[in-house]
Amino acid sequence: MTHPKRLGFLLCWAVVFADIGTSVYYVPGILYKEHGPLAPAFVLLTGIAFIFLAEKYADIASRYREGGGVVAVAGEAFGPYAGALGGILITSSYFLTTAISSVSGLQYLDSVLPLGSLLLPAVVVCLLLLGLLNGIGIRESAGVTAAAAVIALIVDMVVIVVVAVQLDAAAWHRVTDEILAVRDLGLKEGIIGFSGAWLAFSGLEAISQLSPAMALPRERTSNWAMILLVVAVLLTSPLLTAFSTALEPVNKHEADRFISELGWAYGGIALKLSVVMTASVLLLFAANTAIIGGYHVFRALSRQRFLPEVLSRLSPKFGTPHIAIGVTVLVPIAVILGTRGNMALLGEMYAFGLLGAFTLSSAGLDVVRWRRKERGFRMYLGFLTTITVSVAWVVSLWTKPLATYFGGGMTLVGVFIAVGVRRGWFERISVPIPYLSRRLAEQAAAAHPHAAKILTLDEAVELAKRFGSEESSSFVNGVLDRIAEDLGRLDADR
């Protein structure tokens, strides 16, 4: 019998789907703006590769029971610095997930509650509120997230059924033509679209973060959760994308909220409201999940001395990592304001960290399997998956310069900070600001001339005597005797 707090595969599936399933609300619009009617074909093409990467993430979740995902597997495969690089890449992905999900959630809400020029300020307020709730220790439970995910999936399936039963033969012909257009794609065009469509399957990393809470045996839980996830995503994402882009009644000028426009065109106001409510709630949950994931990575890297200690510091009042939370909220806000909430730009920027983390995780698992002599068809299929994802990342670097500049710049800064903190490059800078590092401040004070104002043990003994407390003096002398004994033992051992 499993521990009551552990997550069974159904709950794991629902929590991960709450993250990865949100992409169906914004990816069709992003791909349509870039590739037009070829968007469904690219979603289907990438969906095939997604199946094999999903198998690898299920394996990662079952192997690393402490969680960590790309940080854990890359660290074991290539060393701690590679693990830090993985953490920086996935943090970049978390920043963009927060930005995209929050903007998309408010865009759907805007379709029934017009916000106009207040949309971006509303997004900023929502993120600040999420940061505040995390800062005081309030966040949604796994059960609430799972319930929202299940309801959203039900609404997605209702939309598919309602649209499907109303289509005539000509409409079905247009839909199938767009989905199967992958057969007629040229190599260059196919690879570019393939690399961009990975956005539709972001969120895979979430399952590896659930590993510590998974019901035992973890391998069974992660495998079944991933099977259900693959089925749910492939049943909804390609069809909803094709319906949105191929069918004429859908307003193509509202690509950023295609699914609610699809519901409106074929199900009226009731179906549109259902989509808007579930999409808005689930997208904001996804933004909150990304905030949580981001500050957990910050704390992990801080504990490993790759990031400043201040990021792992807890609030004395609420016991939460308030500074790390602040960073994971303020950076997405800056990105949103800098791009003016443009979903196409945010989607491009997302590609770098997402595909980089996928590549590092996939390659790291290949190395781990090889070292443990887990040879066979599964391992060689894993090699092929790594090559496929790596090609998508390289192509993205070449074809999406904004993603390369943003993601590459953020990664370089992160690597510089990680190496510098690890090797002590910033100790002289951080010492004048004691709050940044208590350890460094104490070390500096011990050697600083002004530290003479700090009492030595001998001065403490004298002070205790002046206050007339024989017990305190005896206690201090006892401590000194024990220290002397310990030093004597160390000398003897040497």
C-alpha cells in the first residue's frame, strides 16, 4: 500500500498534463503565423518524435527519485558543471513558460471580458500576485491542479466532438489534407517546421520533478503516467490545430486564442465560455508551476554553490525562498514588457532553453545507459532520439535568431555566474554586502583589522568573570578544554 501523500500514475498524469496540455491553447496560433496551413503537419511530425522523448523522460523520472530532471541526469553523465548548464537552460524555459502561459491566459479571458490596453498590466498584476502567494507559502495543491487538467481535457474533447459531427466531406478533406501535408514537405522546410513545433510538447520536464512524490514502484508509475500523457496530447493537439487552421468559420485574425474561436464557431457562446474559463485557469496554473520549478532550480544550484547563497535563503516569517521567488517572477515580467506580450516573439524565445534542456537530458540518459551496460534496442532508439532533438535545437539556433540571442545570452550569463560562484571569483564583491553571503562575510570579518571589536574567547572568559558568573566561566573553560582535546587528537592522527 502506497503512502497517502504519494502520487499514483493518474494523478501524476493529470499534474503533468496541466503543464504540457496548456500548449494547445497558444501553439496553433504561433505556428499558424509562421507556417500557415502547414501548422498541423508539423505538430503531427513532431508528435511522432515526442513519443520517444517521452519514454526517456519516464525513465529519468524513475531513475532519479530525488527529482532534478535535466540537472540530475546531466550531472551524472557529464559532471556537475553540465548539471548546472542544464539547470540554467531549464530555468530559461521556465521563465518563458511563465511569460507565455500568463499572457495566453489573459488573452483568452480578454475574448469574453475585454481588457484592451489593460491586458499587459493585468498580466503583470497576476504574476505579482502569484509571486506573493508563493512568497507567503500558498500554492495550489496537486489535487486542484489535476482537477483543472481533467476538466480542461474534457472540454477539449467536447470541442473536438462538437466540431467533428458538424463537418461535411469537403471540410474533412481540408482537415486531412493539412494534417497529411507532411508527406509533401521538402527537407529544409520540414526540418525548420519540425524544430518550431516542439513548442507544442513543452512541459515534459515536469514529470521528472514529481519523482520524489511518485507512488512506488516509480518505474510503473512514471511509465503509465507518460503513456496516458502521450495519448491525451496526441488525441487533442494535432486535431485542434488542424480544426483551427483549416476550417473557414474560425476567425484567423484571433490566432492567439484559436481554441475559443473554434468553440464559438461550432458550439456558440456556451462552448466558448467553457474553453475560456478552463484555458485561463489552467494557463495561470501552468505559469505558477513554472515559477515553482524555477525557484526550486535556483535553490538546488545555490546549494551546490553554482549560484549565490542568497537565492536559497528562506523568509524568516514564512519560511519560503522569497528572493528566488522574486527573481522567477520579475524576469518573466521584464520579458513580457520587453516583447509587449507578442506571442510569436515569446514562442521564438522559448525554443532555445526548451530544446537545449531536451537535448542535454536525452544525451545524458544515453551516457548513463551506456555506462550501466543497458545495451539493446531501447538504447539505440534513444541515440536516434537524441540526434533528432539535437538537430531541432541546432536548426532553431540558426532560424530563430531572437531565441538564440535571448537564450544564448541568458545561458552565457548564467554559466559565468555559476563558474564564478563555484570558484570564488565574486568573494571580494559579495563580502561588502553581508546579506549576499553570510559565510563569506564571516570569513572576511575574521581577517579584517576592524574585527578587533569582536570578542575573542579569552575576552569572553574575562567578561564572564566580571559579571560574577562562576557557572558561565566554568562553561567557557570547559568548551576551551574540549577544543584543545580535539586539536590534540587531530595532531595525533596526522
